Amino acid sequence: DAAKYVNAAWDETFLQALTTSHWSKLREYQDPELTEVGSGTHEIRTWVAAWAAAGAAAGRSTYVPIPEWITGMGVAVSEVGDSK
């Protein structure tokens, strides 16, 4: 049953928005959606804050859903630049 708690499609959509610095999309995420997606989802605030602080303009990511751990694991790497 653990697999039903991992929303890989949502995670991939978020990582795509992050690594393309799609700020209007990133600003749309609100608490109710994050809570519904999963308990670990609120950590995206940290990802977005770090991406913004670095001035990241673009990047790439990798992601693997790990249902046995009831989570997905991702890494995003940025190319630093002015994204604002």
C-alpha cells in the first residue's frame, strides 16, 4: 500500500517548474495542495528558497520514487545566474 502515498507525477511536475525557474508556477503552490500531496511535500519551500537564493536560471534534476520508503528522492542542480 505504500506506493499509493508517492505521487511521482506531482513530484516530476514540481521539479520541472523548479529547474526551469518557472516562478509563476512555483508561487501557485499553497498549503492545502502540499498537505494533500504528502507529509514531506512541505520541504519544497526549502528547495524553492535555495533555488532563488542561488539566483538559479536553469538546471536539471533526477528523481526516483521509492514506495518502500513512502517517498520519492530527488536531486536538482542549478546553473547559477540571474533568474529574476
